[in-house]
Amino acid sequence: MGLRVTLVAAARSSSRLAERFDDDRPLDQVGWDDVRLAAPSLIPLGAAELRYCSPTARSRDTGRALGYAPLAQPALRDCDMGSWRGYTLAEVAAQDPAAVDAWLGDPWAAPHGGEPLLSFITRIGGWLETRPTADGAIVAVAEPAVVRAALVYALQAPPLTYWNVDVRPLSTVTLTGRPRHWSLCLEAGALHAI
């Protein structure tokens, strides 16, 4: 059977256009309402032997609202955006479009002084690789960026594939296998879009 790691994208804490880099706001009212609507399909995932979450407020709120009682994992934190922290992508692009182009086009670039995309993907992959090797189930509520990074890592896709993965709040994806041997598992009802 192998290990099953189900990643649940945290509910929203702001509209997509208002999202700020490294934003650690709690869920907004729409996020709480979305959790309530998605709960019937997501609550059963809490039967996993191990339940984790990103250390962000919205990930912790989502996990608690679903009854997971998740353990915050520092390794599942969002990408460190350095000097861009607190700004929207539109604000940074208006201020320094060349830096944004470099960041989007080069996985080693870190014009913000934070974590390069490749380092972020590798860090999230390191978390996956250190999960128990025995059969079992894990659920982790994380920022959408963390879910994207985990998918790129697990599928051994080129790092810039990260930009082509859209992870919506409260969507889920399951990886099966064991460290260094992951497969993407798509099941009926496994992906949710809210």
C-alpha cells in the first residue's frame, strides 16, 4: 500500500488579488464559510494517523476548523519572500518589473533577498522525504504555494513547472508511495474547487 500524504490547501484569508507575500492573516469570513461548506468531504481526512499544518494562521485555523488538531510544521512554511514580504505581486511588479521577471524566469533567482524557488521546492521535498516509511496516512493543511512545491518535487518536474500549477483554497491532492518514490493519486472527489 505505501504511505498516503494528502495535502489540503488552506482556506483563504483575503481575495486572490489582495494576497500579500508572506501574509500571515487568519481566515476571513469567506474562508470560514468555505471551510463550513467543504467540511463534509474534508473532515474524513482527519482519520489520518498523522495530522500536520503550515505554521500560518490560516493553515492552523483551517486544520482546527476541520477537527484535525494538526501539529504545526516549520518546514511547511511558505516561501521566504524577503524584502517583498507584505506586498502584493502587483505592487512589486510596479516598483521593480525586472526583479519580478527574474524571479518568475529563474528558479535560482531571489531578487527579494529571501528564498529562491528551487530552495523552497527542495525544502518542501525534504519534509516529504522525512515522513515515516511505513504504510499509513498523513494529512497536512498548507499554503497553496507549499502544495504546489510538493507536487513539483514529488513528480520530479522542472522547477518552473511550479508556475503552471493552480492550487485553489481547500483543494486536496494525494501523493502515494514512499520517500524518493512518489506518485500523484487522483481519486473521485479528491480534488475540490471552491
